[in-house]
Amino acid sequence: MISKLISFLNEMGFSDIQINIYKYLITHKYGTINDIKNELNYSYTQVYHNLLFLEKNALIESSNDSKPKVFVRKSPKIALTELINQKFNNFKDDVIKLDEELKAQESKFGRCIRDITFYHYSDINLAIENFYDLIENTQKEIVLTSLPPILLKKLEPSLYDAFMRGIKILFFFSPLDFEIISNYLEIITDILKRIRVEIIQTEQRTCQVIRYNDDIVNMGNILLDENYLNSIVFKEDDVFHVDGFRGPFAKQAKDYLQVLKVTKRLEIEYPEPILKVLNIIKENKTIKTRDLSSISKIGGAKLREILNFLIDQCILQEIVIKEDKAGRPKREYSLIV
């Protein structure tokens, strides 16, 4: 109970002195300034000013008819509930003010700043920056439908980082999504060749057809963790704008994709550097880091990134060998059978 209370008050911005004084009053129910300062070894001034702060935040109350003045804790359930409501209202007011200021400041870029559930970008560079942030914070899965190749090229580094973190990536497309680009499958497999991604070709369109500026265009999607639905309005390789939603829309969009008739399903294998490392370890059964780097011609941070990824995926096991000589311990790697 007390540990949860301390954690909660820390998150609400209370100082250690304020929390300790409030803990004292929770335990003893009441106390004078001298009682508290003697128990907690604080100065009179420290206790006095922090009691005023707790009283201002309605966690405690004081008696006006006794000397010395006695400070009494209020019902924690009532006091903390009122504190949460007060903080929430303050944060809500601050968010509204900040939202208004940012919209006014950045409207010249054609950007509508995200509030709780919706965001819009007509500046594609700003949209891509937002995608970088969203993909970086994705925890489990990224689902993409047909998208302009030019957009995929810009997102590829971020998708690669997500892949190396173990994020599952699915890509749905249909030849009906494009009128001019006839070799779309070859294009996307080339763009995503560094990433292990499952590509699913469907009989029906994966994009919606909408009207934009008196033209018929596509609306493709990027779904993140079933939390974020990002709709990209485009035609062939031209991107017009991006709308984003946070909420149940993402799961609904994924459910729709999963009922489409699949005509082809393929998985891009691990990129060449990862396959090279796996094949070398398979041939040698066990191998030390230095030998692996020498044979694969991959060194430094890149090799460490690959090894960490394969360990996280439970494909490799790492054994640390401590030797009698001074220096860093050696490491050996082998496949998990």
C-alpha cells in the first residue's frame, strides 16, 4: 500500500520531503510541526512550507483552534481521487492550449497537429517524420497494403530497424491497385530485400478507391500494433496526403485484409548478411566472434547487431568463455537445434 502510494505521488510530481511528511500523517493520522520534524529530522521551515503545500493540494487539513496547530490527513481515497481529477483537468487545459498554439504556428506547412485520435499531413516530409516515430515505438506488428514505391523507399530504413527489433511485418497488395506499375511485386521485393517480410497477394484490391481533386485515386494503409491506422492517399507513385487515426480502426482494417482471397504468399528470406552469418555458423557448428568476423568480412557494430538479432529470435545461442589471461572474455556461437 505505502510503496504504491510513494510511486503514485512521485508520478504526480511530489518531492521526497512532501511524500515523507504525507507518509507520516498516513501512519499517525495527525501531527504537529514539531512531531514531524523530530521524527523525520527536517528543519521547522522545511516541514512548515511542505505542510502548506500538502494542505493546498487538499491531501491534509489543519486545526485552527488548537496550539500548536495540528495537521490531520484527509481520507486518502477521497483526497487522492480529487487530486487526480484536479491534475487531469490541468493537463487537459494545457493540452488544449498547446494544441491551439501548435496549429496556429504550423498551419503554414499544411499540417494539422494530432490531438487525441486524429492527425493529418499534407506535407509528406512531415508525414514521414511522424512515421519514423510511430514505427520506432511499434512493439509487435506492422501491416502494410499497396503503397507508392517512393514512399516505401523512404520508410525502408525505419522498417529495417523494426525488423531487427523482431517486429513482424506483413505486406498485402493486389495487381488491381495499380494501373501503370505492372511489375509492382518485383519493385517491392527489391526495396524490402534487407527485411524479412511476408508478402501476400490478393485477388481483390487492398486499397480503397476514392475521389481526390476530381480524380480517382487510391488510399493505402499502414497499420501499427492494431493501434494506429495511417491512410495514404496516392496515385501510382504520387503521394497527396496522409491521415492517421488511433483506435479500433486499425484492427478493423486488418480484419478486412484477412478475409480477402489470397492468390500468392511468399516470404522474403533473411537479408544476405544474416544468411551469410547463419551459413558460416552452420558449417562450423561453433565459432568464435573473431573467426566469424574474419570469414564473413562483417565486423564491428554490424556483426554485433546481427548476432543480437539472431539471439533475440532464439536462433543462436551465445556462450561466454572466460580465460585465465587478462582481457575481454571470448564468445562462441552455435545454432539452437
